[in-house]
Amino acid sequence: MSDSPWELLPTASNHAASLDWLYLALTIVCGISFVLVIGAMFYFMWKYKKRSDEDRTSPLTHNGRLEFAWSAIPAVFLMLFFIQGEIDFVKLSAPPADAIDISITAEKWKWTIEYPGRSAASTTEVLDGEIAPLLVVPKGQPVRLLMSSKDVIHSLYIPAFRVKKDVVPGRYAFVWFTAIEEGTFPLFCTEYCGDEHSSMLAVVKVVPPEDYEAEVRAATTLEQGAGETIEAFGEKVYKAMACNSCHNPDASVKVGPGFGGLFGKTESMTDGSSLTVDENYLRESIYQPNAKVVAGFTPQMPSFAGQINDEQMNALIAYIKSLK
């Protein structure tokens, strides 16, 4: 993509060109209207400026044709914009029957992606080395994203596809699109949802249809690589599961306690008890985060039961132990 702020984003979905046309038409008409109205205002200020006490008020009170014209012409444009907007809205609201369903769950502060029969666990590099979930979609095939939220209101936005939808707790929402350009595109949360709202990112990867199944298998596999240390794999799990949204790798406090120097430390709990941080405590805190809450923090961490397997748990604990 170009670095120019004046260049439009890629038109990477079937919705993009039509919505861009509507956006540009609105911008052009509003720009012309602005020039005409402001220009007329300055012209009348100059033309009819009072120049002496002998100036008299014009006997003309109104012009019916002119008044009709400046009401009717904008009304015609408004109706044209409404009709085009309604057409685009209906198209956005009616996914094809053969669309591929992909489920997305939003929670502070990550997206969990589930494909038919598989759940997402992989990661991809994004800006400045940040790690984000990977959403894989095939080029040229309609995809419907069925979305829900576990906590607060989030909003899924894929700028290159021109799709955006609020994700509200207690109900399902959906958007659909057909990707028409291969590549990787950012996905954002555009509804402020708390401290780490800006880090709630994902990456959409558009692949050829014949590669889709293989790419999904790769995207839903989070395993220790050959020659990879258990601590390095644990760091990958730490980022893939968005632990870094709430816990820093050093001792500094974020939303939750920092992991640096945490293992072996004695912590005071909200119930007045104290304990030493060991493997069992870390495992329990990841699977049952509200069982024992550290004093000074609120119980807002979600459970990762069913999301992190034993191999990933062991690696994550090894990574936390390595943070001195």
C-alpha cells in the first residue's frame, strides 16, 4: 500500500468498489456545495454591504423559483445517495447461501477464530513485531463471519474489505464479503473496549481457493517447532493467546501482574491468604482465573480452559519461569 494519506485503501473485496463510489460521490457533492454556499455568502457580504446611511433595504422579499431550486436539487442528490446506500446495505446484509461460515469470538483483548471443525491457534507477524490471530479466507469465495462477544461491545473492522460490524454481548452479529485480492490485510477493533483496545488486532490472509484447506490446517496448529526451545515456544503461546494484552514480560503492572520474577514470589490474595507462585498456581490461574485473585486486582481474566492444551501449558509455564 502507498504511504500517501490521499490514496484509497486496496479494493480487496466485492463491497469495496461500490462503497468507494458512494464515498467519493458524497465527498465531491459536499465539496461543491461547500464552495457554492460559502462563495455565495462572501459574494452577498461584499455586494450588499451597507455603504452609507442612505442605503435602503431592497423591496424584494423572496424568489419562489430560487427557493424551490435550492431545496429540490439537494433533495434529488439526497435521494440518489439514499437509494445507493440502501442497495449497498441490503447487499451487505444478505450473504449468499453458499458462504463459508467462520466464527469469531471477541473478548478483552483478542479475537478467537473458529473454522468449521477447527479452532484457530496460530499467529502471524504484524506491525513492529506484534503478534495477532490469523484469519484465513479463500479468494473469490463468499465468507460469512458469525461474531459474538464474551464481555463488552467490540467492533470488527477490515478496512481493505470496507466491512465493519459491532459485536454485542448476548447476541450474534455477522458480516460477509468475497475477497478479490490475495495478500494480508489488518483487522481492527474500532469500539473502545478498555486499556488494551489498540492492541486488539488480527490479520486477514487471502489465499487461492486450492490452498485454503492447507492454510487453515496450518493456521489452526500451534506446536513446538523442530529445534525450538520450550521457552521460545512458550513465548509464542504467550503472544498467540494475547497474554501480552494484560501481562508484561517484565515485573511492571499492566491490567494484571507482570510475569517478570513472578515464579517463586509470594503473593497476597484478595481473601487475605498468601501463597507462593508455582506451577500448580500458574496452571490454575490460567484455567480458573477467578479461583485465587491477587490483592489489588479485579477478577476480569477469562478462562483459557479448552483453548490451551497440556503441551502449550507446559511451554507457557516454562516461559514464565524463565522471566527473571
